[in-house]
Amino acid sequence: MNIPILMYHKIQEPQPGNDLAVSRAAFARQMAYLHKQGYRTIALSTLAAAGQDPSGLPKRPVVITFDDAYQSVYSEARPILQEQGFTATVFVVAEALGQHNFWDVGKDVAQETCMPGNELMALADQGWEIGSHGATHANLAEVTEETLITETEGSRRMLEQELKTKVEVFCYPFGAWNEKARIAVQTAGYQAACAISPGTESVTADIFALRRVYVKPSDTPADFKRKISSWYLWYRARRKR
């Protein structure tokens, strides 16, 4: 199935060199467009459970995802999504609850606050899905097997204990994965995992490497419309990007 899975990080005014922030105005415009076009949000686990059979899904389903669980998701994205009757899936770095993006230390990246546990629990109560983004945001294509277990199984256990909710989906940090990482995610009991651009035949061809659409701060309304189209999702598979 070629259902759009949108990838966001921060909802705030973009800064030079920061390609992970989408402005509040742009995000609101994008969500309003989705609603006007008849799209309805579903959880990533719902998409995974559907497999290749869309019969139980809304007529125009879309999955909205946020990586890293930055505080702006709660303060800026949540009210906009509520206004449209939408929910999202947020991928949490287990050891960063209420802290900051420590995985970016030493890089030319601003320090950003991550959501604390009480805000994530509030999102879960409002129908949002909580997923894991690893324990420490480590590159799973470069770690030992022991670390793989900590980042996958360990992060799930930590989040479920802290947030009192099921954690059934995973997102590979940096979009980096290999067969060992994929097996570790499956073994840890997740239902599905998000990659970025695995070059699969369709978005859902590999349920443990689901292909997402990267929404950029530079995207115009025309760009956004193009990116969620069936044609674009098909085209990306052919480009294997």
C-alpha cells in the first residue's frame, strides 16, 4: 500500500542550517489541507496490522510521525492536530525524557528540550501512539549486539514502565538500520518500524522498514500536495531514494 507516512521533528521557526524544523504556520496549513482533502489519521500500528489489506482503514488514511519527542510537539503541534481531529505517532528516546537532544552534542545543532513523561502520558490519553526511538538515539547500524538489545528491547521496557502505555512501534535513529537491527526490532516484539527511504516497492512492502515522507521547512504548499500523492509515493520507490 502507498499510504503517506509523514515525518516531522520540531514545530518551530526554522533557523539557517536547521532542516528539521517546520514552522507552526506551515504545519497548520498542511494539516488543514489534509483535513479538507478528507484524510484521516491512523496510528502506525494500525497501518502495520492492516498489512496489505486497506479495507478496514479510512478512505484516505495518513500517518503523522514525530521523531525525538521535542517539547514543541506538545506545545505547538498538539493544538493544531486537535483542531483537525487528528492524532500522531511520536517516537521517544527513552533516556531523554524531560532532558534534551544529547545525541547532538558536539554538532552544530541547537539544544532542544524533550517532552517529560507527564506530557507524553497526556498525549497517550488523547489517542496518540507512543513509539521508541531507541534508548540513546544510537546508530543501530554501527553498534554491538548487546547495545542493539538495549536500544530496542531495553528502550521499550523503559518507556512502558515510565509512561504506563504500550510501545509497539519503533523508529531507527538517523534512519540507519541493517539486517541485524531489523531482527533486533522484531525480536523485541515491535509490530513495525520506520525507516526513511529504504527503496521498497511500496510504503508498506517491508513492515519493519516502512518508508516515510520527509516534510522539509522549505516545502511549499505545492510540494506538500505532491509529496502525499500516490504518484509521488510510487515514484520514490522507483528512484529508490
